[in-house]
Amino acid sequence: MANTSSRTLRLLSLLQTHRYWPGPELSDRLGVSARTLRRDIDRLRELGYPVVAHRGVDGGYQLAPGAALPPLVVDDEEAIALAIGLRMAAQGAVAGIEESAVRALTKVIQVMPPRLRRRIDALRTVTVPAAWGAGPTIDADALTAVAQACRDEERLRFSYRARDGELTARHVEPHRLVSLGRRWYLVAYDLTRHDWRSFRLDRLADPGSTGERFRPRDLPAEDAADFVRAAISSMPAAYDVEVLVHAPAAKVRAVVSRWGTVEELGEDRCRLLMTVDGLEWPAMLIGAVGADFEIVGPSELTDFVREWGTRFLRVTAADDRRGSRTS
């Protein structure tokens, strides 16, 4: 049996990562008797953690929001994610900390007093993200609601706008959140369609837990990320982009990163290939290179860049007119 201090930390960690624990299950996880578990719960209460006990046959424990925010048990990744992820509203602005940010945000919100929630909301309101080229904006409250439903194994209802624009109501058993590329996805079992689905969170609205618990099903994939990748690869891509860029391949690769393939054609010339479902992203990347280019295809990209160029020229022309009037 672990010593009292390490067991108490383990108990606190379990309470912070699950909304409700039946007493017997919590005892089994810790390898202690029901009496020892009750003593450990009392020890947490003495330290300021508001642990609520539910009596009866289905009795158990859960960590309630407190009047003060006691110390959290977090690992190193979560500690870093707290400082960055909360400030950026778990938007995934920093590569590599997305999942840690959601885990930490879920823990903090569970025990956070209202006064701290207001301060963080104020910070988020007045902070303007400076990053460009990020994925679609995800509402932090929606992200947290979905994360908690996954964690607590509670069925979820939400509105969803499909790729073709159709709006539907969904009732699902949420499995995992996946951060892939520039987007967030929810992997869930759709109770209406009786099959597994992946949902883009930027197309999801008004998520609400039903309070109905469920027994997790077996995912038909190695993991949730593999399931999302397979779903994406089976979808027809909207555009295959090919652009000849008059710049060294190394310079273009530094801008494009993993979002496209760059083929060297000469010392100061290369070919950029991308497969995308929208034209904004390749247009922004090409513009960021800061070099002349030729669009091989598709023709829609040429029209898109022409529209952008016309809009920018209107802005500069307006500035020129204002300048001539004031000179």
C-alpha cells in the first residue's frame, strides 16, 4: 500500500479528473478499504478541498467548486499548459500543448470559484490573439463542455452544421477530443445514426450534457486520432493546389511547414502542392512567402487571389485619395 501522503495525492488527482466516483470503484483504484478511503477524504477536507459524499447503495464522492482555489495536482505538461492554455482560451495556438491545455482547463474549472472565473473571462475578453493562419475559432466554453462530457462519460446533445451547410441535431456518446492540424474534432458514437462519427468543433454549437451516463463502446480504430485521420482521408478534397513560386525551396518550406509539399525546380524556383478544402489558407501562405508566383491550378484560386487583390487595391486607392486631399 502506498504511504498516506502519496495515496492522498493520488486520490486528489482521481477526483480532479472525474466528475463522480462510486465509492467501491475509488477504493479499488487506490487499493484501500472503504474505511481508509473515508479517512483520506476527511484529510482532503481538512486541507481545504470541498469533497462531497453521496450516501446510499450507489454512493460515492465528487469534488465540488470551492470558496477558494486550493493547490492542484498537475503534471509538468499540465502546469505549462495552465499558463498558456487558459490565457489563449484553449484555442490550440501553441503546437504540442492542446490536449494538456484541455485536461488542465477541465480540472481548473471544476474547482474554480466565481471570482477567479470572472478574472479569467476578463483577460480573455481584452486579449487580442496575434497569431495568423490558425484554424477556425473554437469557443472555449463549448470546448470545455465537450471535454467534460468525454471525461464523465455522459451523453451529449448539440447542433451540427455539416460540410454542405445542413444543420442537424445530434445525440451522441462522446469518446475523445482530437487536435489535428489546425482543427479540433470530437470522436463520438452517434445514437441516431448508430455509428461512429467525427465532428469538427468549429461546426458544433450549443453542446449540453444530458446527465445520462453510458458504458464506453469499443472504438473501431487504434485510437481516436487514427479514426479522425481515416475519416478525413475518405472525404473528397475540394481543391488540389499547384503554384510555381519564384523563391528558393527552403524559404517556401519554412513558411508552408507541413501544410504542403515543396518541390525544388531550381535555385530560385519551386513548386508548391497542397490539398485543401478552402482557398484562404493557401492564399495566405503564398502571400507570406513574399515572392512572385504563378498559379497552375485550380482556376478558383486565381479568382480568389484576384478578388483579394482588387479589395487591397481599393484600400490603397482610398488612402491615396485621402493623402491628396490633405497635402
